[in-house]
Amino acid sequence: MRIAIVGAGPSGFFAAGHLLAAGHEVDLFDRLPTPWGLVRGGVAPDHPNIKSVSRVFEKIASRPGFRFFGNVEVGRDVAHEQLLDWHHAVVYAVGTAIDRRSGVPGEELPGSHSATEFVGWYNGHPDFRDRRFDLSGERAIVIGNGNVAIDVARMLTLTGDELAVTDAADHAIEALAASRIREIVVLGRRGPHQAAFTNPELLELGELSDADVVVDPRDLEVDPLVADAELDETVEQTLEILGGYARRRPSAAARKRVVLRFLASPVELVGDGRVEAVRVVRNRLVRDERGVVRAQPTEVTEELPAGIVFRAIGYRGVAVPGLPFDERSGLIPNDGRGRVTGAARTYVAGWIKRGPSGVIGTNKRCAIDTAKALLEDAEAGVLGSRPVPEADAVERALRERVPDLVDQAGWQSIDAAERAAGEPAGRPRVKLTTVAELLQAAGAAAGKEAALR
């Protein structure tokens, strides 16, 4: 069989690896000229160990039967129905690309940004290359209590020297090094027991060279609603780490502070022409009629001056033309194992399948489960025995539609150019941050001419 996988991030690669190992061919598509998804465009630049999973992806890409087609967007350059004509099945591993909105008044003011924009900007994602962030104020507020919120806070504290050895985009290194922000307040609507960040991310805040971590001991007092509950080991570790921060004395050398606030929700972004403050309400925990512990606002409010605000409160997917889409969940509906509801020979994997949760290992298990479901369907005859065009014919048709298609060789040229640019400065790479630069490095036009000779 030949299977198309749309989305060249972790889920796409892990699904490809399982299908290739089973003896099938895989065409991996991505709308960007580059693969690796959030490993390239989402993982924080100061986390090179996490980024090292890209070596696994390159091993998968080296297997017989694998082809990469970058700079190809489904719905723009090729339709879902065309992919089905060319392949025995199609797997969508497109992630959840847009941020959820908080819906509070003032959210649209200048100075209010999504974490998606900021993370893409400092990682050199072409979609966010030209974003501008005013870092001249003394306080930034990050709304959210997950790992992305922690990443944003941490990136705002790194020194120029720390940033200079990463693969952060050059424009971001320059701007962050010149930042005047001295305090980053992270707002979580629920208590520390319900925080979504992981303990390794939380611990890492305590290792910052130029910032103190501030926690109000009162936020760690055990709420009666959870006092009798048996805390799992992870939550106990979280409380222990936060308790250590609450007891820690401020460092005389640190120029910045990361303040972790709990049971606090924004109710309005305030400002005349741009964000100047965030009005925050104090929450309390209540148990609803189903027994679920939730945050409920009280009458206690305060106003926190701020020069910039980032919201990191979750993500949702984008509809794929030709496929069903659940607007409420922001996902492509499926049977839980990846079979898309009402769409023959079509599957989903990763965040677009189950929602934006978990780490790279979670997506690996999810993607392999989808690949197994696909193989089970093939064994049962669900995918049929219809012949598909030869691989070369598919590539020729794609290059006619997308003259600047980037294949695996083109990506390897980009990769080599970026690594070579970073080597003199001891950096992993210097990222090319526009599609035009990436295509030039890939030699896409030359590849097209060679293929059509």
C-alpha cells in the first residue's frame, strides 16, 4: 500500500515509521517547506534535548518507501479527494494550529497576544516572522497554567548570552536581549493541585540564572475540597516544588521575577488604545453537580498594570476542506482510534484526533494506534484493492501543481545550510525564517527541472 500522511510533525513521523516498518510506502506532506512540526516551530529553543527527537525522524525518512513533499497545502494545492485517488488511505496529523480565545473584554487591544504567535515568532516560524512584540514595559502577564505558559515566562527571562547559543530566530534573540521586562506574572484560574504544567518545566524555573520564582504561601494552603482527596505522586511533587519556591529568599543578583499566581482569572484587559493593565478576579474552588472541582469567581478583584499580555489557554484545530469538523471541540470527529467519522479510508492522529494534550511520547502512542487501526482495516479489506498511480506519476503531478515543491533532498539542503550558518557561533543552526529563503536553500526550482527532464 501507499499511504499519504498530511502533517510532518511528531505524530506524522511516528505513524509513518510504523507503516514503513510494516512494508508500506508513505508520502508525507506538509504545508511548510520544512518538516518536524512543533519540534522545529514549538519546542522552546533552550530545550535542545527535546529537539533531539528529530534524529529519530531523520532515520524514519531514510527508510525505503518514504517521500517528503513540503510546501504543499491540502485544500490549496491538492484536494483531499485527489490524495485519496493517489493513495490507498490518508492520515491527517495536522495538529491544533490556532489558540483558544479567552473572550474577555479588551482581548483585541494592541499588546494582547496569543502564545501561538509568540512561540512561533521566537522559533522562526514563517507565519509569525513579521510579528512585533513591545517588550519595553516592566511587567508581562501570561494567562494560563500549562507548559506553554511556563515556556513563555522562561523565554522572557533568558539573558542575551543564554539565547545566543540556541536556535532561536535571530530577530527574536535581538529583541529578547533588549527586553525591559522585569516581572512576568503567570495567572492560573485554578489552584496548584489542578495546574497543567509538568514538574520538569516547573523545576526548570528554579534554575534560571537571572530570575527569582515567587509563590505566595497562601496559594499553597490545602483547599477543603481537595484536603481529603488522595493526592497522586505527581501533584505531591508539584506542591513540594512550589513550597520550595515560596520559602526561597530573593536573590540579590537576579534582575527579574517570575510570579506564579493561582486562583486568579482575567476579567478585562484595560487600556486606551493598547493594553495597560489586566483586571483580575480572585477565584475559589467549588464542586459542581457532577462532583467536578471548578474555579468560581468571588467578589475580590484587582488591577495589575502590564505592558504586554500573552494568553496560553489551549489550542483548537482548523477544518480540513473535504473532511467533517467538530466546531465545538475544534477536532476532526473520529472513533477514538483515528478512523474519521463519515470519511472512507481517512484517519487522524495526534492532537487533531484527541486534543492538545500530552508530550511527544503521548503522540507517539497515539500515532501508532492510528497506524495499527489502518493496518487492521487493510487486513479486513476495508480499504479495498483499487490500484493507485505509480509513485513517479504522483510526484510529476504534484510538481506540476506546486513548482516549488520541496522533497527530502531539498529539506536536507535547508538543514545543511542552517547548521553551517550556526556552527561558527556554536549554535545548533541559524534558522531561515521566510518561505522564500527556505525555497532558495532547498533549490526547489532546480529539483523540479531535474524531475521533469
